[in-house]
Amino acid sequence: MTSVEINIPPPPVLDTARPQTAKPPALELPEIIAQSGLSPVAVAMRFAKLSLGPGKVSFADFVRLRLFDDKFLEGPAEAFIGQRKNLEICHQINYRHDWFGLLENKITSRSYLDAYGLPTLPVAALFAPGMRTAAPHVLGDVEALEQFLLCAKSYPLFGKPVEGFQSLGSIGLSGVSADGRELERVDGTRVALRDFVEEVASTYGAGYVFQPLMRAHPEIEALCGARLATVRMLTLLGDDGPRLLGAAWKIPGGDNVADNYWRAGNLLAQLDHKTGEVLRVVTGAGFALTQPTQHPDTGMAFAGFRHPQWEAMSALALDGARLMRHVPLIGWDVACTADGPMIVEMNETPDFSLIQLAERKGMLTVEFAAVIERHKLEAAKRATAGKAVVSKL
């Protein structure tokens, strides 16, 4: 018998897509009934009401946000906003879509904030394939990228796509092996340097940015280890200035170097908007959601912990909101580093689920609904004015 050689490709170095965990409703219904005590008819009626309501909740939203569980909720379920409606609202309030390109590119957004003196994470190097420039931090080809990674002085590093989101494609690197063949991740695992270089070059033609792996504020480092834990600060700019609409602290746990909540093991804290005190912490979502009282890695208790430099953190987000006046609703990821608060990213379509899970309340209040309607009218007026200008040309 002739043997056949099967070449199995190595696993990808970077996680470029989130794992799919949703199950068909028929498989999740028994668990909903078991955890809520509701009858099948009651579950169906509740979901139907929410799916047809103003928040347009999908079944995945219904499960993930535990909208079947009255003991979890601290407000009416009808106020929760589903992901589809979430995106629609962001586009209605942020109707100046011509500004989206600036926010979606990490280099342009950072440069804009820097120009106005708002502190952001520094850039160590930028992989920009095809660029021919004398700037030493711009890596125009794979050879330059490889040489940068071979330099021991480059580390520690955090790498991410220039146009990525939700920390997909990111990596934390602590160093390179003596023979130059492997890169060491911050969790101690290793990856072949050549595999990493080839994957970045083939997947991220728009660019890949490397930043120094910043140290967190000592109090935060004591709580969750040597990694940044950003606060998602949702700001809304109105006629009377910007205000903080919601805040949730994304706390990394386990082997995660990125704090995005979708990564298993990460945690989410509700914060007092005035003091920065941790009010409650959750981890997981849906059926797996729990409320830990201490960090799983350090054992440090959450009760009574106050986020350091909270006033400066809040002021930074509000200053950013004033600057970005053409995008009234922004989700800021702000890190409290050893060098003070810094903006990591700003998002023009922020995920409301983070705030809703942390606070166990829906965001679609009467006040917020009025804001949405006002911006819809402003968008319509702008569109009408634009058509009038075009008609005169």
C-alpha cells in the first residue's frame, strides 16, 4: 500500500477571528428554563416582546445579557439594546460618517489626538509594506520587520493591526531567543519568528503597529498583574458639553494580555462614575456569567478598590469628547499607566453590551431615546442642505 503524506498546516500565530459559541435556540431553551424558573411559553413571550421592542434584541442578545433572569436585572428588560440596534444607534448619533476613517485607523487617530496634546500610547515601529522612507520606525518590507524583531532592545512589545478591532490579531512579546528563531510571548509561550512575520505580512497589508508594552499603575498591577486594564468610557457630547454616559473596567485574567471582555477569563467591573470605586465585578456571559469577589490570579479582593487617578481618567475622556465634536458618541479605552492616564483607542461604534452587563441595566432610557431622535433630525437637515448645495452646482 502506497503511503500518502498529508501536510497539516501549523495553527495560526494570531487569533484573527472570535470563536463562535452561539448555539441554536432549541438547545439553549432548556438551560434558560432551568436558570430562570420560567415556563417555555413565558420565555417565548418575553423574548418576542424584546425582539419586537425598541432595543431589537436578538436571541443571542437575550441569552448573553441574561434578559431571562429577573434576579440579574436591575432595570426593565425593555431598556436593553441588542447588537444590531446598537450599531444603528451609533450611526444615527454619529451621522458625520466622513469622520469614521480617522477613528478606524490607529495611526491617524493617535496622530490627531497627539496634535492636540492628549496623551496616547507611543509607537515603537510601524510595519507598512511598500513604504520607501528613511524614517527608522517605518518597516517597509518583511526584511525590515524581521530585523526589528531580532533586536533585543525592541522589547517588551505589544503588536496589533493598524485597522483591527476587539484586539484581534494582537500579541504581547517579551523577547527574542538567542538564536533569533523564536519570539517569546509575555505568557511564556513561544512562536517561530518566521511564522509570525509571514502571518503579519500576509494578513495585515494595511499595516501593523508595535507599541512599548506599558506598565500599569502600581495599584492596578497589584490587582491584576503586569498588564494594562483599560476602562471603557462612553461619552456623549451635547449642547451643554460632554458627559460620561457609562463606564466599565475591563480587567484581564488568566493568560490574556489583552483585556477585551470576549476573551475567556477576563473580567468586567462596574465603577462609580464619581469616585471610580468598584461596585461589582462579573466574568463570562449568559449561562456562564458569575460574580467573583477577588481577582482569580492575584487573589486580591475587589470590594473597596478605587480605580487610581479616576478624576484624571474621566477628564481625559471628556477632553477627547470635546475635541471629537463631530462624533458625539465615543467609546474611549483609557489606561492608567505608570506614567499616568493614556488613551489607547477611541471607537465610533462602541459596544453597549459592556456597560449593560457591568451595570445590569439597559441604556435605552427616555433621555437617551430623545438624544437619538434629536441627532436623527440633525442628520436629516444636513442631508437636505447637502442636496440643496448639489442642486445649485
